[in-house]
Amino acid sequence: MRYFLSILTFFAVILLFIPTQASEKDMQSVIVEVEGDPVEHKEYLEVYHPFVDVVATYNKLFNGLALQGAPDKLDKMESLEFIKGIHAVQTYEAIETTSTIQADAEVDQVLPSALNNTSYTGKGVKVGVVDTGIDYNHPDLEGNYQGGYDLVDLDNDPMETTPDQGIPTVHGTHVAGIIAANGELQGVAPDAEIHAYRALGPGGSGTSIQVIAAMEQAVEDGMDVMNLSLGNAVNGPDYPTSKAVNRAADLGISVVLANGNDGPENWTVGSPATASNALSIGASSSPQRIPFLYDAQADKAIQLVPMMGAPPWDLETAYQIVNGVEKEANFHGKIVLLERDDVPLYDKAKQAEDKGAIAVLIANNEEGLFEGMVEHENYPLQVPVAAITNEDGKWLHEQIQKESLQLETAYEETESGVAEFSSRGPVTVNWDIKPDLLAPGTNIVSTVPDGYQQLQGTSMAAPHVAGAVALLKEAKPNWTNEQIFGALKTTALRMETEESYPSEPIMQGMGGIQPQEAIDTTTIITDPLLSFGKITSHKEAKTIEVEIENTTNQQQTYSFEIPKKEQGLTWNLPQTFTVDENETKTIPIEVSMNTTQINEGIHQGWLTLNQSDQSFHLPYLFVNQTADNPKATGFEFALKPFSDDTFLYSLYVTEPAEQVQVDLYDPDTLMFKANLLQTDDLAVGMNEGELEESEVADPGHYLAQVTVQLEDGRYESYQTNLYIEITE
């Protein structure tokens, strides 16, 4: 028996997938990391392992080779001393699932072209889309598609996964359309070239090495801009994909990243959006009518996240809530409460609908909200379906057990702002402010295979910015990436709450992008997001030097507004200074802190720089002593490639720690089942190791609790779902 373990992970738009073992008679593809010169190792393999094809070599963003061959031939690669790691390309069981190809007309639609208020179209700019592939036959994309590469199958055909290959995907096509659709639908930069790099396979899944290899291929192909609407849960600046993004930026490519959909909690930005040298993009929301359930007696509001593929949630009266696990219950005309598990969301909702449900609620099986799809082309749902939090699901379950529960639907009219789902910063370890910018991310209509679809997420926000970067590259061909990024940040529109207060920096960065204002700007602040790091001593002063460029032919005068005085905090700012025409000046910004006079934790706010009739708002952040950041994140555990009995684990640790322990619990009863891992060999950053089969728990679904003992003796923990499956 072979054990396969996987942990649920989510990309910038949630896509569910089911792994299965590849047929032994098929050729397999792997990407290997190597020590030394990949070209020399390629020559060695061609001589001594002629039955293994070396498809590609990588040496710009990481050292590695892409190989193809029969499983028994690839199995021998593990014994070669120069190979550091083998990353198998996963295959998936073909499951019949399709996408709705028409946008929902009852919801306000946002068209990508609405962002482009310039006379530019991105002409001559090459944009690489690292994603699930692209339907390059789509009539709105075929004119701009100029090639690419498939890092899943290792060939020159980066088509989206089709139903006969596994769980089909639409994500990359939707992203590409936002950037540069040019047909019935217009993208932000409709004349930009689109190049597709398929790093995510069936169901939208792929390894970090596939993503890095896709980025390397994009570098090799001379991309000007690269869009990555993908990510993981590792909040750290030096995760491999983040480091690769920074290296790509160093080579002159404008890299744009989705910030993630795990908001509204802090610390939810994940790699590679944690990279310092790229643009990490959060989602802004258009005005919306948001439904929620309300219990007047308990004064309890339950937030709903309507699922794509079902009718809008537009109930206008109170309905009884019933528990969907009670098979004998009468569902007719009632709202059915279900729990999220490994059963497809559509199947769960369809069963409730067939039993007469008026609507369906699906409670999350972990903390926070989630976004899901319940689409089906042949048998679409006729009742609304919405996600709720695990906490709200438990509350509803308790009330149902006590008495009959009827709840009405209320609605909140919202203004434009930061989307609730958009991940927040800051980044652990270096405490960078993320996201850098916001862009439209709700109700975005774009291309999908065979049609169009309305989606939302930071996956949709990032390509708006990639398109905007293409506009600036056409408009300002002599500008560096630093100038383009600086112009977009300097001219961004700071978002405010409904109470007219600025939204926090870690929610919005500099704010919403304004392409025309960026092109016309008379001032560029190169890096206006001011992170002063963590302060640990009694008194400390920190200085950040900011470059301010005057892009005009006239001298300009600037002045900082002196911040309101706070106990324990003193700012030293140049009140007035001048910058000559077409010159750049470095300006020091100093803050002095007495840590005993201010609260522990995150401190953030805004500095205002004035120039003539313009005001530029610079967000700042520092951490006093400690913060509530995750101390460990991104736990992964999987069978070692080409091994029947050895497992690999990895865990990212954000602060010095004495020990990490991973315990497994029954997800339903929360009863302890087994200890999976305990280690005191830890370093800040990525920690990796191996476990033998005898050390692994029995097959099943577990709730894994990761507990970190810090150097000061405190304990921190978090939970993640974990599945151990048996394959004969």
C-alpha cells in the first residue's frame, strides 16, 4: 500500500481538486532541483541516462532541469548526488464539471476596459500569464495570443485543462481577458501581447517549482510584464516563490501578484505576494447589496458569501433553518444548513434542492469565510447557495437543537472600498506593508473557455494592474520598472471607510490605481510604503530614505505635514524642501520611539506630503516588541516522489522558536488521534525534513494542530485540514 497525503490549499480564486495516481504505463514529467551547473548535468544525463529526456534547463531563477521518461527510468534520478529535490507533476482523475459561460445579469458587472481612461492600449508590450493556461482559441484572445509553454505537461501547448484531462480550469483565460482581451470584450490593454505559462494543472493545482520554472521560461522569452494570480498561505518574505519573484524583478521584469483571498484578518497575505520587489495587489469592491441573515432576538448577524453558479441570494422574508445532516428532515421551503467537507459543493447543494430547499448554507470547516463554485452546465441550481463561517455554522446548529429557528435576510448597501475577502498584511519577518495597491476585484466579467463569466477575487485585481503597467510601458518607454511602480503608487487613490476615515495601510497599501494620473504625474515617490520594522529596545530611532523625483521642467517645492503629537512617538521630517527640474532627491524620514510609552503590537498610519495643490499620502508601519502574527505557517506534508515509505514535510517559522509539534485530531469530535511530528531543529524561515511510513498516522481526514513553542516560553498554534489516503 502507498500512502498519499495532501493539505487543502487555496489559490487566489478557490479551485477544488482531487489527486490520483498516474498510470504506470504513461510517461511522467518531473522538474528537479540540482547542485552546480544545470547545463553540465544535462550533458551527463544525455550520456548516461539516454532514456530520460531533458526537456529544459533552468539557471536564472533557480537551478534545475525538466525531465520526461518512464517511471522506472525517472526513479533512478533520486540516486544521483547532484539532484537536490524531485518535484513530480501531478495528474488528476477526469471529473465531469463545466463552467457557466454567461455572466449573471442580476449583479452589477465590472468590465476591465473601464479602468483604462487613457489613450494607450499596451501595444508592443509582452505580458506573461503564469496560471492555469489560456484558451487561446477564444475569439477575444486569439489575436493577442503569441505563444507560451506548458510546465505541467512540458510541451508548447499551454491550453487550459479540458474535461477529458481532469478537472477543467477557466482561471488563466479569465485573467488573460482582463489584461488584453480584444474582441466583444475589451481588456485593460487590448493591444498587448499575451503569452501563457501553464504552471497549474487540473483543478488549478501545481507545485512551487512548476511556478518558478514557468517564471523562468517567461524570463527566457523576454516578457516585459508577468502576472501571477496564485499563491499559498506562507506569510514570509523568503519563501522560494517570493525569492524567485524578486530575482525576476531584478532582471527588469514588472511582476504583478495577487495578494490572496483570505481576508479580512491581518497577516493573511501569502507567498509570492510577500515579495518585496514586485507589486502585490489587493481587491477593491464596487458598490454592492450584500445579504446577511439576522436574528433580531439575539441581535446576531450572519455574513453570507453567495456562491458562483447559483441564483443571487434575494430572499425577502423569514425562513426556517434546518440541519441538512438530518436525512429525515422536511426541507421543503426551508433554508438547509450543511457543512463543508470533501463532497463537491454542487453535489451537496443539489441534493438539498432536490428535497425542496428554498436556499442552502454551507458552513466552512476551518476558520474564516470561503468562496466556492456550484456551477453545472447541464443541471444548474435553481436556489441560492451561500458560504458562512465555521463559527456561525456552529451557532446556527446550537439554536436549531434548542428550538425551531426562523431567520430573515437583511441587506447592506456598501460603497466602493476594500473587498472583504482581500488578504491583509503585513508580511512577517521583515514587516513589509502589503498589498502595495488595490484594483477592481468584484463582479469582474472576462473571458473563459467558450464564453464569458463573472468572477471575483484578487486574482481578478492583479491583471487589472498588469494591464495598467502595460499602458505605462507604452506611454513611458524610457521609464524603469521602479519609475512605473512608483508612479502607480504615488498617484493611487487612498480608500476611506464609510465613516470617512482612511482604511488601514495593511488593507490597501497606497490605494486604488489610476492609470491616467500615473502617466501624467509630476512627482514619483519611488517606494512610499514605509516599514520601520520591529522595535525591541527601550528607545530607538529608525530612518528610511525616500527618493522623490520631479518629472517636470520646473523646480518643485514640497512640504511634510507634521503628524499629530503622540506620547512615545516623535517624527523628524523635512518640513519644506525643493527638487530641481527632472531631478531626484533622497529625503530622510526619521521616527523615534520610546517603547514603554506606546502599546505593544502593530502601529500604522499616514504621513502627508504636499506639493502645490497636490497631497501624497505615505503609509507607515512598525511593530513594538511583539505582534499577533502567526509564528508558523504553511505546513505541508506529502509522499516523497518515487518513494513508497518516505514522507517530506515543510513548515515556515516566522520567529525564533524552541520546538514545533503537529498533532492530529478527529475533525468532528476533536478527539486527539496521533502526534505526527515533533522537532526542535528549527530556524527562522523554511524548515524541511522527512518521516518514515511507520511514523505516519492511519489513513483518514484529520484536523492538524501546529503548535510552536517560542524562545520566551509562550505557545502559539494554528490548525489546518489534512487528508491521508490509501491507494492500492
